[in-house]
Amino acid sequence: MPLKRVKTYILPLCAAVVLAGCANTDLPSFKETEQLQLQEDEQRLWNRSKEEQYRLNSSGYLYQNAELTAYVNRVAQNLVPQDLVSKGFKVEIKVLKNPQLNAFAYPNGVIYLHTGILAKMENEAQLAALIGHEMTHVTHRHTIENFRGVKNTTAIFSTVQLATFPLGAYGGLASILGSVGAMAAISGYSQEAEREADREGLLLLINAGYDPHEAPRLFEHLQRDVKQQKKQEPYFFGSHPRLQERIDNYNQFLADRYADASGIKNSDVFMSRMTPLLLDNAALDLAMGRFQSAQSGIETYLQQNRQDAQAYYWLGELYRQRNAQGDREKAINQYDQAVKYDAKFPEPYKALGLIYYKQHSYAKARTNLEKYIHLAPEASDRDYMEQYIEIMDTQEDGG
């Protein structure tokens, strides 16, 4: 989106925030109200949220996996208290194909989860912990409280400024969010609101029968990932200090009241639903040069699918692109594994052909490139591969 258009979209709402700065920010949660009745400025915020969601849903960023989407929505429905259901409260989960660590909620109950954060989880209880946290932002009306507070306007303007600039291959998602989504996804809420989301989300987790001790473990996984990347992401859950706050909050709540609590984890069910996402997200990680995260995802996927040719191909691509000492040989080995498990999969042959070409092993290069062309006759790069073959006709094989 052009910068001028983004500013035109966002600034009127920011002006409204400033003008509403003296409004009452002490709102009862939806749990405490007799019905889901919105105040006037809150209704405007919901309307704005629907507009942002329409743009986001039409952007091409949605992860298209109906089975997985249905699964995460079932988990979310398990968390909604019956008294809220009777009032007409609704929550909907959507998944975004983005390898960065994030999840965020719009005030109308639509919650977005990145593939990156889902790929770091180990079980359904951890998924429920994240959804419960985000759901509490909705039920406790944190978004309208944030927009009303004068003390938050500086943070909101900073968020808007960040959202108007692309942030890498997938960080550019921020430029699509708009002011409501950017505030939730990037800057987050006040420390008090986040602590409330941790506490109330944990209660939702426990009431639904999940193991509450999985909540801090989720954020410990995310924290390790942030440290591995050695750089801070623009998104809320990619912030080391914020993650430490989550861990500290959950550990305190557990120690105070739930030290002996237990519950279900549903690890097998969770992994069966998430396994395809692991490989898809690893490819996204690889596109951003996040080699360690990509490798972790591929290796976890291979634990469940030991004969999957595409997984070995992507592992080969990881080694080829990383290009550290010994990686070329590792790449060849992984491409060979891909061919072993699916002799009709064309991409490994091209990769092998190009590697052997650079090594001046022209006989091997020709064999693999010809196989690639045979298996993918309509490939967009066929002409280029044929040019390589023509060049090799004039070269002496060196290996």
C-alpha cells in the first residue's frame, strides 16, 4: 500500500483518539455486563476493525488450510465461558502465513495467529494458553481502553509510524494492518492489561480442562527463538522483555494458586493437525534467512514424516542457501534423499544439476537438468536450464 494512502486511512482515527483522551477508560468486562452492548466510540472501533479485517483477509496472507483452521477454532470455542455464549459473544480464529512470532486480537473477537507462533508449540494446551490470552483482550475491552487513554496516544502514533513502512519479506504485513491491528500486533497493551490477559487467560485454560503449566512453557519456547534470531522482531511476541513478563506472570499465578493443578495437553492431536504447517512455515522462514528456525521446523516435521521428499528438498535448500562450510555436501545428500523418496519430484534434480554445474561435474549436471526438464516440461525456467545444457556441450567435464 502506498505510504500516502496508509496515512490517509490511519490519521483520522488517531485524531479521534486524541479528542477522546479524557473519556472514561474504566469499562466493565463483557463477563460483568448483562448483554454485549457497545458504547458509541467502541462501535466505531468495531466498524473500523471490520474494514481492516476485510483488507487483511483479501491480502493473500491468510494460510489456506481448512482442517487446521477448523481445529484452532474448536479449541477457541472450548475456552469461551457459557455465560458469554448465552450473551452472543463470538470468537473466530484466522491463521496468517507469516514466520514471525505473533498473535493479535481485534476488539470484535477475531483473533489472528501467525504460522510462526503455531510452529513453536508442542501441544493443544499451549495453543489454548495463547488463545486465552488474546481472548481476554477482547472480553475485557482492552482495545477501546487503550484508544481512549491520553497516556497511550504516543505509543499509538509510534505504532502507526512503524506500520507505514515495510519490515522485510513478511514484516511488511504491518503496513496492511491499519491502526487497530497494528496497535494489538506491534505495540501491545499496557502492562496492567497484559497481566490481566495472562491471569484471566489462565483461568479460561484451567476451566476448559487444560494443563496450566503449559502456558509458561509456550512463552519459554518463543523466548528461545527470539534469542536464536539475535534480533528483535517488530511484533509484540517477538519482544524479549514482553515474553519474560508473560513467563513471570504465569509462574507467579501458578505458584500462588495452581501449583498442583493438572490437565490435558492433547499433544498427539495437536501435532497431527500442525504437521503440514511446520513445513510450510519452514519455507517462509527460509525466505527470510532464518536458517535455525527453518531447520528446527523441518526436522520436527521429519519426525512425523520420515519419507517425505519435499522435507528433504527444503532441508537441501536450507544448506545450499546458508552455504557454510560443509553445507554443499549436506545439500547434495538431502536432495538425493528427496529423489530417493520421490523420483518424480522435479525440483531436487534442478538443484543437483546447478550444484554439479558449479563444480564443473558436467556429466552429473546434464543428467540431473535433463531429468528436471523431462519431469517439468512446462517449467518457467526451462529455457534457462536448456542454456546451461548447451554451455556444457562446449566444456570439458572436471569431475
